[in-house]
Amino acid sequence: MARVEELLAEHGTTYAAEAGITLADKPQPLYRLLVLTTLLSTRINAELAVAAAKELPRSPSAMRASTWQERVDALGRAHYVRYDESTSTHLGEAADFVRERYRDDLRRMNDAAGKDPRQLEKLVAEFPRIGRTGAQIFCREAQAVWPWLRPYFDQRALRGADKAGLPGDPRRLARLVSGDDVARLAAALVRVGLAKTGRRR
């Protein structure tokens, strides 16, 4: 479908890819996605959140080893300054939480969620600052490496589909692309929808 190919070409970069995260079903990239999700879960420009993700420690152990001020400084280098102090605190708390709950391996959320997307949302929302909106961001991106999540199109993506003249049913949308491109299509639809509303995520 020409419209879908156009959307993927123009807007089909996931936030993880934009942040330089090569997503894989491995502890480090999944943790980096969680950090990016935390950064995107505030009312701040997504470009700043993506830039900040590149500056921060890349594993929960490295995050725990960093000081609060080092994290503030990393956020400052990316101009993520409006919420830098509270975000530094939450990132430290989340690094502790991922050790206590998942032994530093977020793949364990698969079993904890019973491979139920709604349950995964709830588990992700338990991390400091993330909440329901952030959980949906995480799931949209994680479906790239966790096929059981597909198709995951939240309300932001479905609003984008409506504006792009595409079906509003997640399964019909997923049939428009190969399985590996479902996450890219969801990202494209979110970007289209947010561009038209002036919002950022």
C-alpha cells in the first residue's frame, strides 16, 4: 500500500532507533528502552528526551554506580533541564527497582506479565515516573522484539491512523506491513498524529 510505504519512509523511525538503541531481546537494550521511556514520560520535547538517553548510563548497574549529580549533569548536556533533578532521582530509584524486581533483566517481565499486553502495561507503569502513558510508549517500542505484543497500537497511534486515512483496527493495521515493521508503523502513526496536534510524543 503506497500510503503505508510513504509513512514508513517519512516517519517510521522508532524512538529507540532515534536514540541509537538497537533493540534486541537482551538486558541492556531493554533497559535502555526503559530509560528512554522514563525520559519521554514527562511533558518535554521528544528530541530532548532522545538526546538525554544517549548521555545516560546504559545498564542498571552503571546507573546505580552513577551519582545523582552525574545524572543531572548528563541530562543537562542534552538540555533536558526542566525536569533534570526529579528525573535523576527517578532514574536512580528505577535502577534499584529493576534489580529488586527483575534481577537486572527486563526479559523477566515476559513471564511476570504472562505474555499479556495489558498486564505488561501494568508492570511497566510500576516503575518510577512512567505511569500508564509511558507504559504504552514502552510497549509500542518493545513489540519490535517481543512478537507476542503485536499488534500494539495505542490510542495515539490509532488517532494517527485515522488522520492518515488508515483502518482504526489494530489487526487490520498490522496486516498492512510485515511483522517486523509493526513497531515502525506504530511509531509513524504516533508521529503523524502528534505533528498535527502540536504535541511531542
